Amino acid sequence: MAKLITVRGPTRGREFKLVEDCVLGRSPACQVYIGDLTISREHARLRSTPEGWTVEDLGSGNGTFVNDLRITRSLLRRGDEIRISNCVLRFMTEQEEEQKPRWVNMVTVLAGHEPGLVHTVTQAQLPMPRLHEDPSQASLRDDLARSHRMLETLYAVSNAVASILEPKQLFEHILDYLFSTFPDADRGFVMVKDEHEQLVPAAIRLRRGEAQAGGLVVSQTVVGEVLEQGRSVLSSAGPRADRAGTKMCAPLAAQGKTLGILLIETRPEGRPFGPDELDLLTGIGAQAGVAFLNARMHQQLLRQQRLEQDMQFARQIQQSFLPAEPPVAAGFHFDRRYHPFYDVGGDFYDFIPLPDQHVGILIGDVSGKGVSAALLMARLTSDMRYFALSEGSPARVLQRANLSLCASSRDNMFATVLYLVLDVQRRVLTFSNAGHLPPLLRRASTGSVAAIDEATNLALGVLPEAVFDEFSLELGTGDSVVLCTDGVVEAKSPTEEEYGFGRLQQAMATAPAETLLDLVLKDVQRHTAGSPQYDDITLVAFSRVDGHPAT
Amino acid sequence: MLEFNRLSLDDVEVLTLKGNLDALTAPELRPTIDELVAHRKIKVVFDLRDLTLIDSSGVGAIVSLFKRVRMLGGDVKIACLANQPKEIFRLLRLDRAFDLFETVEEARGRFKK
């Protein structure tokens, strides 16, 4: 009976029993069915022929590979790996399946003395041929042959593992190599240090598939010697009397650091390992260490790239919800500045055209940063547009937005929002504030600038039964209103001093409507003097410019 | 840096926060919040005497616990607000959601029927 065992891919771990003539593909009608879109509907055919099992590519899009060679038709030997797209399937026969190495996930490190510590090495040594001796001597030939074998193995290991960038897969490959290099190895495992410097099992393999009640056991003495001294260890006996095979343990080392350990063990009655084999294991440990370091760096890079993509996505969402242009209304001048912080903060603003020459003006800040903040901000902006049109009154708009946010947002999210409605004809401004910084009003008649603290209510998304009130004021000719987020008032100078409301009020005291925000931003920049910015900076301004031009 | 301490006094849980509760440290509070809710410890007092800084993520953590215990019929009370956190609570008008107290004893006392 022949089988395919999925080593890699969506069906990983699954076995497919092969009937005499079967087709592999992503069509559910296939005997070997793998539902992966990168696999052709009918990808390859497997047949039992008088010469043995064969695999044949059925004109697939991505090809069929046997042991990494692209084939149109190939005879299969036990252990051959068939790769189609991202899937790797190992061809096996029943006979071999009995000895199939099993993966388990249990390792115990026993504290205590290791009785059988017999040999340690710090660096892989090639057996040195004794050149002064007669080259016809058997011992020299042996040495040369061993040297050759060892170099060959190291070369093969380094070739095989250098390009594997997924740590788990890397370790499984390394254990494969250890088992083929050391025919007497019965059990083997790789342990690596996690971010807390704790040793955790990364891959484990048993040659015989016996159930391991207590898992693998290794003594603290061996582990300590390898980890702390960076030495490979050969030990004749295990910490348990019933487990008396020889053990070899080598550091997984790279750039002078020990990243983990490799350990293999013979069966109790098996031929014991010797010093030459310890040398070889040490060499493999060094190769594997470099490969592991590469794989880890690659993983970090991938994570970073994913994070960056998320951020970019969030930024796009956010930008798409901000109005492109400020509105145009007779007798008023609108302006805005938006400087997002790299990390994507939760600032937002909006201008909403309303019936009867009213304009809705919105500024807010969603708690938190990143993708979730951007999504909440996007949701809140569209909610606000809808409520602004259906409700009219700023207090009622915020009330609706609060209920909506309380009902559905993640429990640790809330938002501060300042919502104003400007009646362009009557020049009346009505607003309600949900925990946001108050609007700043500059009166042209007196030249005074003041924060309007009225109608400030609880932030949105905290308490469903929160009530909101609103406040109205009339705008005279030349009057200006500035709205901002805390990124403005909390902008820090090189000496960690916050920009603050006072400076903002001063900066807007005399500026003409058209250049008001430019002057404010310039003043903020002068204050920060190049210090890094930690939050979004958002400013919205509008001025009544009818009658005579503002000065 | 955030240090926090949890103390059960009768059926009231007192959480003492010391240091900064911000985007960096707020996630550290998460498991405790989950545990309180899981064990229906729904009477909670935050002792914020030594809290030096809070940002929106930090407020988010407290708001999160507040919303969840309220769903179970409980409440979160705040004791000993000072410095920057006091200012943030004022700006966000959080006094309209949370009862604020000068001392932990007062806050605890308010839970008694």
C-alpha cells in the first residue's frame, strides 16, 4: 500500500492512500484532493506500473516537482517528495511507514547531576590525517574518508538549510539530516531560547513511533554545559536508569551566541556515539545556528512589513474620510490643516453641507492609535454625516453618535468630538462638545481670544445615558473660530514644555483670516523647534469675512 | 512604567495604579480587567493617588472595565485623582460617568447599600 503524506501545505499532516491510478488536484472529484487555488484542477496523476509507482504532470499551471526537480513523468522511490505549488507530499509505502519518525511535543529538563558525562568539545574538529605516516596505512585512509564524509555532510546541511526561512520547518529539516547522518540516532530534538531566554522545544523527532508517556527527558547538567559553556557534550547515560542510550548535545550557535541546543540519543542497546560524531554534530549545530538566525531575521522583517502595510492601509482609510476641500459659503472663509503622526493617530475633521445654508463642522479624536483607531474614526465620521443630516441640532447629533458608539465599539474605545453648526445667513454658531478641547473665539471688535467652555459634555462611547447640551453665539464681522486637537496644545519644545492654550490664543490674536492657520502652525513649529511630534496635529478655522476684509 | 496592585476588601476590589497608564502600559491591565469581569468582581475602586500620567489608551482601559462591570450591574469609582490625570478627567468630563472621591474609604463606603 502506498501513501502520500502532506509535509507542507493546507492539508499538512494528512495522509492520502493511493489507489492504482489516481489524480491529484483541487477538483473535489480528485482522489488526492487539495483545495488550494494555486493547484490546477487536475494537476498530476499517480499510477502503479510494472516498474513501480509513477507521477505524471497533467499540464498543470505551476508544474510538478520531485525532490525539487520539475518533471513531466517520474518514477517514485520511497521517501521522495512531490512538490506542487506550496504543498509538499512525501511518497511512502506501508513498510516504511512503520518506522516513520513521529513528532511529539514534550521535553522535560531534569534538574540534577549527569552521571555519564564523558566528552566535550568547543569546536568542530576535522580528523587530522597524520601526514608523516605511510599513506598506504589503513588509519590514514580512514581519517581521510571520515574527513571527507564530514565535510560532505556539513556542506549538504548548510546547502539544505540556508534557504529555509521558516524556523519550524528549518528545525524539522535539521532533524531529518541528523537522522540520516546518524543512523544510530533514535530520538532527537531542537530547543531554542525564547524572548525571555527560556529554553523551549522547537522540534522533536522519534525514530520509532512508540508512545512517550513522559516525553523526552534531558538533564540540566547537559543543557547547562551546552548553553552556558557553549560546549558540545557526549554523555553515556541518561538521568533515568531505564534510558541508558548515549546522548550528544551541541549548541545551536551563531555570531558567538548560543541560540539553543541540538540533542540526539541512541536507543539503550544501540551502538554508542563517539567523539567523531560529536564533532560532526557540533559542525551541524553551527550551520543550523546561522540558518536559524537568518530565518529569525526574515520572520521579523515579515512581521514589520505586515505592520507597515496595516499602517498604510489605516492611513488610506483615514485620509479617504477627510474632506478634500473646505466649503465655500458667502461671507465666510474656511480653512484646515492636518498633519498626521506617522503611527496614525485618531484625529479627524469634517465639513458637512446641510440644508438652508447651514454648514456642519466637526473635529474629533478617537482614543488609541493604529488600524483600530482608523477604522473607528472612519465609522464615526460616516455616522456623524448621517446624524448631522437627520438630526440637525448639535446636541442631538452627539447623543445619537454616543449611543451608536456605546452599542458597538470595542469596549476600550471612546472619542472626543466637537460638533458645530454654522447658520451662514444668520451668522449664528451652535455647538455641542463631547469631551473635546473647546473652540477658541476671536472677537474682532475687542481683539480678545477666549476658549468657549460652554456645552462641554462627556466624551462619546463611555456612557449610553450621557446627556448633551448645546450653546449658541453670534459671529460678528471679522470674528474667527479655531478648533484644534490635543496634538497642537501638547506639542513639546526641546525642553519638554507644552505649546499650550495660551500660546495658541496669542498666535491667533492678530492674524488675518486667510493666513490664520499658517501663522498658528508656524508658531507651533517655532515652539517645537524640530523636536519629534508624537500626535496628529489638526486645526480647523473659519472667519466671518463679509462687509470689509479682515485685517 | 506602571505598577499596579489589587486588593480585595470585603466585596470591593481596590486597584492601585502607580506610574504611567498609557498606550504602552494599558495592555498590562487587560488581564486583570478580564479576570475581574470573569469572576464578577463588579465593585471596583481605582486608587489613582500615584498615577502620574494617563493618555487616551489609559482612559480606554478604565472605560473598558467601567462599561463591562456596569453591564453586570456593578460600578467603577475613582479615588484620589491628582495632577495630569485629574486634568484629563476634567477635559473629557469623565466626572459625568464616574463618581470621584477624595479617599479610597469614601469610595468603598459608597458601595455599601
